[in-house]
Amino acid sequence: MVKKAKSPVTYAKMKGIVSYFAALIKEKKFGSTDLLQKCGNSHPFYRHVDSECFRRPEGSVCDKAGAAALCFTTSAEEQQRSLVSAADFDYLKVIGTGSFGKVLLARHKQNDKYYAVKVVKKHIILKKKVEGHIICERNVLLKTVNHPFLVRLHFSFQTRDRLYLVLDYAGGGELFYHLQRESVFTEPRARFYAAEMASALGYLHSLHIVYRDLKPENILLDSAGHVVLTDFGLCKEGIVGRATTKTFCGTPEYLAPEVLQQSEYDRTVDWWGLGAVLHEMLYGLPPFYSADRMVMLRNIMFQPLVLKAGVSKAGRDLLKRLLNRDRAKRLGAKHDVAELQHHSFFSSIQWDELVTKKITPPFVPSLSGPDDLTNVDPAFTNLPVPQSLGMCEEDGITFPGFSYMSQNVPSLSTQTNGY
């Protein structure tokens, strides 16, 4: 009998193993939830609580929005609350978990469309005093409905205990999940994803929004293989021109050095983040990575960037320019995304065709239908669906004005799956 050689444990696989046990521990409530939340309160749409994430508790993500956190905007939106509610959906599977709740694949009972529904527990938000994060997330979602590589909000509503955000379901799964399985991507594939991410980040910047949490877990693929950027809870609004902010937040492997040093920073932190993700796609690890957390953080701030062979000269040059510790000299500092678009690494990209999705993705997920969960981590889909999600009690509403219904939602009488 020949013993099959074991495949090496890659960085992505290691993160996947940690993710699996973190999700199980959280679900079975072994008393470690508080510990996980102390390590970090990141709540990406399609993932568990990320114990790798830092956030300064007293820092307000939306800053001045915090004072008005419980007063959204128009009463007209609130009047639409009766048009859609928690009871209008069948909640099929858990596809992600976070510090404050879960993300579920759900089907609208009337229009038969499939959505990703982010369900957030109010009492945890209020206890942790992070109302500003969910406010900021919803505000950004309402501003970014017109970009092909950003997730769209279709409905938002609430019950007595929970807030619901009804979003696009990206059936291709997380970029992280595919990296976990393949270790690295080919350069053309990495270039395609990086270009779509850059387009999305440039659009956010044009709206004076800094994303601040780019990582493979927050980058999804739709059913055709295009990028869908998610999770706007750490966004910072109101960054106009060269304005700066100082809130300490993000995920350690992808943090820009100026954030680690708690210095003023601007939109260029997103270009550092893109450099870190591109490095991981091409080399299998984020730049400066070390299993020792403190060593890694010191590496980010002080260690010279070393790029091994196997990546083109243009690719290495782009990484050097994106991962420049001097944010004033970082690629994108002066003319934002336009600087990246003119870099030789992207010379084969026709940007007009990219944003209209006329470029065929290098990888198309194999999906049997809109409810196919092949590309979602079983660590999530194996978790039980809470039975109370469809209950519609509305007593004790804490977030007036939260409800929203997109004007572009398919008719509730239309029976179509989009497949």
C-alpha cells in the first residue's frame, strides 16, 4: 500500500483551519465569544468573526455620523417598511458569521430571487457601542449602487431584536476560498482581479470614501467570475482630496505602516491594501508575513520588501510602488486609480471594457443554480439556521429610518431566478 504524500500546509489553508474552529467555537458558545470579540470585531458579509482584526474601541468609524447614528434620513423610506419584512424570506443556509450575527442565503417567497441576508443583533451592537459601523455600512451601500464590482443593497429592515441587510448573493464565493484551494493564482488571473478591485476602490474614492479593509475574505466572485467587494463597516466617509483620518482599524496582514504607527493617513491605505492582496495572490502570502504577530507588525513597518522570482518585472514594480511606506510616494497618491491604470502591469486591460464586464473572467465558477453553495466554506453551511429569523415583531425599534427598498428590485410578482 502506497501512502499518499501530504500536501503542504499553506498560509491560506492554515487560515481556513483556524476559521473552521473559530466558527464552531462561536456557534457552540464554549464561552470564547468574548475572547474572539476582544481580538477583533470585524464582521465581513461572508465570514466568521475575524480574530485577526484590530479596531480601536473608542474610535468612531463614521466619526461625526455617530451622533446622528439613530436618525437615518427620510420618513418616506420608513414608510416602505411594510413592503418587505423578515417573514418574506425563506432562510436556507448560513454562509457567514460575524461578531454581531450571521449572513444567510435566503429566497424571497414572492419574487423567488436569492439574496445574501446579513442579520445583525441589536443588543450586541448597542453593548459594544458600535452603532456607527452599521450606520456607515448602510450609508455606503446606498451610495455605491451603480458600480459593477461593489455589492448592492436591495432591502433593509428590522425586527425587535435584529437589523437585516438584503444584498446580492455572490455564488462564486470568497477570493480567500479559492486561494485556499489553489495557493497562488496565475499572473493573468491576479491581474484581472486586481484591476476590478482597483476600479471599485477608485469609485469609492470618487465618493470620498476610504474602504480600509481590503482582504481576500472581503472580495467575492459572482456567478460569472467577476469581483464583488463587500463589507463596508470599516469605511470612512468624507475623505475629500488629501484629507486624512487617524482611526486605528483593519486586519494586521494588510495594514499600511502609517496605520500601525497611528499616524494620519488618507485614501492611499487602500492602495497599500491592494498591494498586499496582489502579493498574496501572486506569492501565496501577504507581504512581510510572519506566524509571530509582533514580528509581522515590525516587518510591515521596517523590513525591506523582498520580491522573489516567478513574477514579471512589471508585477514586481507594481508591488514595490503600491507597498511604498511613504504614502506621499505610493502609487495612487496624486491621481488615485488613474496612476494604476497607466502602470505597465495593467497594459493589457481595457478599462472601459472592464467596467462594462466585456472582458471574460479567467475563472468562471461551476454552479448548478442560484442556490448552489459549492464555493461557500462548509464551516458555515453546516451551522444551523436560527429558527426565529422570520419573526416580525417590531416593538422596541431602536434604529428609526433604517428601512430601505431599492427602486431596482425585480417586481415582487415576477418569478425569475436570473439563471
